[in-house]
Amino acid sequence: MPVDVIVPALGESVSEATVANWAKQQGEQVEADEIICELETDKVTLEVRAQTTGTVSAIIAPDGTTVGVGSLLAQIEAGKAGSKAAAPEAPSKPAEAPKAERPRDTEDAPSARKMMAEHELKRDQIQASGRDDRIMKADVRKALQAAEAAAAEVPEPVPPAAYTAQEERVRMSRLRMTIARRLKEAQNIAAMLTTYNEVDMSGVMALRSDYKEIFEQKHGVRLGFMGFFVKACSAALLDVPEVNAEIDGDDIVYKRFVHMGVAVGTPNGLVVPVLRHTEQLSFGEIERGISEMAARARDGKLTLADMQGGTFTISNGGVYGSLMSSPILNPPQSGILGMHKIQQRPVALDGEVVIRPMMYIALSYDHRIVDGKGAVTFLVRVKELIEDPRRLLMEI
């Protein structure tokens, strides 16, 4: 009576496997506990062993078949020794000597031996993981993968399709398109240069510390750093009018007033509302104007008129932590001041090294209108007014 060879338990959460390789073919002799075939799951490779000595009478699931736990793999006719009948040899030809078999305790998996032969691997090149130090097919795979990894000099490029899920295509907003167009126009048209200086913020910080509470009580707004720079730039622009001018065809138009653009960051991008006639405004009026413009910008309530007519712009990258940058002109204006982060730095003062709160400031200007002397003069004037804010109050 034939003995059934069935798929054994495959492990927790594993319900099916694939027949990887038959070590014995139909009609061949098999001994009890000898490997008859191998099964592969998504986790391991399993050996299926014969439960009795006999002859493989039928193979039910050939190589590549997907089988479930308990499925019939083959049948063994117990008690019948001998192998599959072979054609008789010529009388003159001596019988071949039987091949010597490896001792049972070092017999490797048949599929492993096949793969080793295909890739010309020796047994001592592979780390065995099977029972009794047997080499399994998975062990050969690991050895091949390790060899490939060692031979690879550079990683293979990841195909573009792998990045598809990490990309998002969003149409540019009207505001972003306008910003991009205007900034590119400034680079294409203007002969833009940038000059730098640094400012000791000790005087302004001391003044704010002394009067910020009284200022807020009287004017209803905080006394910030921007108000000092708006006031200082307004005065410097009147002293160096070419920085407050613009080109119109073949003419240079000099402005005898200051309409200050103050760059404000919003969730949709950077906008530059304009505070008008800042050369005539007090600190309280400037700070209220800045506060109102910032609030309308954040709420999306700015009108086109709010952002037109500026003669000069101030941008404060310091609120985002920028230490130094080169701002881009806001055409048709010929100048823009960049404020930056206040940082404690060692400076030489009266022959001694002291620690001061310092800020780098940058003036980008259109060299078609503004010469280097005018640009440096403007920036030095701003530096003088900020380092001694009493000058602003006394208008000197």
C-alpha cells in the first residue's frame, strides 16, 4: 500500500509553499528519513523527508507547484528496493562502480548542491544553516548576494518610477508666478550689485529696553527694530537721492519723497506693501503702519494699491535666522536693504575686544543709476543712524 508524502506544517502565519526541487524522481529508491524534496515559503526553505524506505511511485506536485499545508506531494511504495529500471548494458562493458555517497550527517540539500554547481561555489565558501551542518538553498543565495554586494563598486541607480510617490505637482499660484516673473526681470534688466556693512545694535536695543512699555502704552503697538531701519533709510535716501530713483526710458526719475516697501512673509509667499511718506512719519506712525500692513497681509486683505508706488524696499531675513544674504531688487526701484539676524560677536572697541550684538546689513543696488560711492555712502549713513539712534530723534 503506498505511503502518502504530504506538506508538513510550515510555521506560524504561513499557509502555503512552492515546490522548489525534487531530490528523487518517480521510480527511484528512497530510504527512510532521506530528503525527497524541498519547499520554499516567503520566510524559509523546508526539507521534506521520506517516512519509509521504498520506491517513489508517483509525484503529485511537480517543481513550481504551489501547495498548502496537508496537500499531497507524492507517494512511496514501501518495501520495494531497487531503482528505476535501466537499459541493459552490453556484456563486454563492465558494470559501473556505485558512486560513493557523502555521509548522512553532511548531506547538503539537493537544490543547494545544484545551485553551487551552477555558480561554481565550493562548500567552504558557504555558511551552512541546516540541521547537522547541511547547506540549504537559502544559504547559497546568501553567499551569492554577499559576493555581488562586495563586487559592486557603486549602487545601481534607482529607477525614476521609484520616486513617483515622493513627488507632488502643484500649479503655481498667481502670486508665486508674479514674484518669479518680477525677480527674474530684476536680474535680467538691472546691473545689480550688493555692498555690505555691519551694525552694532547696542544703542537701539538699549533704547527699546528703556521705552518699549511706555511706547506701547501711548501708541498701542510694540516698538520694533523695523521702525528704526525705516526711519534711518528714509533719512539716508534723502541724503543719497540716486538710491531712491528709477530709470524711465532714457531718463532718471529722482523721488523727493520716500514710499517705503516693507517685505512681509505670508503663507502664500512674500508680499511688499508700501508705507507712504515715511520721511514725514513719527516712530509711532511708522510702527502702527507696519503693524496694520502685516495684519492685512496675513489675512489676505491687501489691495493692489497697497503694493504699488514704492521707491525703496527693506527685507528682514533675520526673522528667519538669516545671518547674511544678497537681496534682489524690487523693480523699478534702484535699491533694497537686507536686514539680518542679530548675533553676539567679538568686536574691537577702543583697542579692546568686547562682545556686542551685531547685525550684517546689505544694500543691493542698480549700478546703472547708483555708483559704488553712493551705495557705500548710503549704507554708512544707515549704520551711523542705527548705532546712535539719538541722531534719528534730533534729525542730524
